Amino acid sequence: MKAVIRSAPVQGLLAFLTWAYLGLVLHTIRWTHLGLDVADAEMARQRGAIGCIWHGTIPLVIGARPILRGREARALISLSADGAFITRAIAGHGITAIRGSKAKGAKAKGGAAAFRECIDWVVGGGLLLVTPDGPRGPAEVMSMGVARMAKLAQAPVYMIGLAARPAARLKSWDRTCLPSPFGRGAVVWDGPYLLPAEATEADLEAAIAAWTTALKAACARAEAALS
């Protein structure tokens, strides 16, 4: 089955279907944006920044694209088979992927190189989207990676809460949200969160705890906006 999924024809079909689906989501959902002053202020600064979304809300992140004011964004995407067609699909919507993930156990699977590429991109003034609970979870539990990235790049971090109705939930580890076209969606911008260059390991752990709470709260606000 894995060989079939990774074959060029299947990857191409999955990429096209995902691209088309994301296009429908972007253009047919009525989007509500909360915290636009936060997003607009960041876009006006033209500096590097990191945006965090939960892995399960990846299909909804396309709703945030119009707020980027045409600036190029890159997303950290895993090296999995799913990541391959997602990479091709989001490219069609102007988001370039940085590929890399952590393999089972202690061995890195493209992780170190991807981490360096992310840092270079943000330091150079780029916008980076990350799923701090991916690629394998636990769902809605942030890893330390985003805090280390923010410290090294000395970049602000934003929490992007996403919600949609009606929407289906997959029976995957992250309960991926699949919004229905022609429904309603909400995007909540929260931040910026900053870490000093001299932040200690304890500071990073405290930041991750606070950011996890903040991102959950942003998603809750997005859900409430659709009530």
C-alpha cells in the first residue's frame, strides 16, 4: 500500500485533489478574522515571524493566506508520504514547504537540516508556519522545537486559532478538521510572543506551556466566533 501511495501517479492525483479542495475552502467559506490588528501590524514590519497552528487544523490554514499581504510563507512539512502530496498541493497556493521531521527513536530524519533552513528563512525576514504538535503528536501538545527556533532566530511567535463549521473530523491521531465548502470559518491571531537570546532551558519549557495554553485559547475563540 505504501508503494502505491508513493507512486508518482497517485501522488500527483492526491496533490491535485488537495489543491482543488484547499481552493474551495479558501474561496467559498465566509471567513471571520479576529485580531486583525495583530496580524496587520506584523505584516507591516516586514520581519521574520513564526506562526503556530495545530496539526489537525492544517486544512484551515489557507484561510489565513489573504492576511499575509502577498508575502511568501513557508511551512515545515514532514517527510512522510502524506507530506509529499501536501507539499505539492500547498505550492499551488503560494506556500513553499521545508521538508523534515523526526523519525522514531532518537535518529533525526531530515530534522537537523530542516531546522537550520527554518532558522535561515526566518532570520532572513521570512514567514514560517509550523505545527508544533506534529508530525506524530500527541495532539495539541507543543514540542520544544518551536521555542528553540524562536530563541535562535530572535523572531516573534504568533498563535493562529482556526475553526470551521460545518466540518468533519477524521479518525486520525490529530482528528484532522475537514471543513465543508460554502460554510463558515474563523481565524484568530494572537501574539507576538518573544524569547530573549539568553533564555534558559527552564524559560523555554515555561514558554511552551504558556504557548500551548494560548494556542488552545485562540482555537476556542475561533470556535466561539462561529456560534
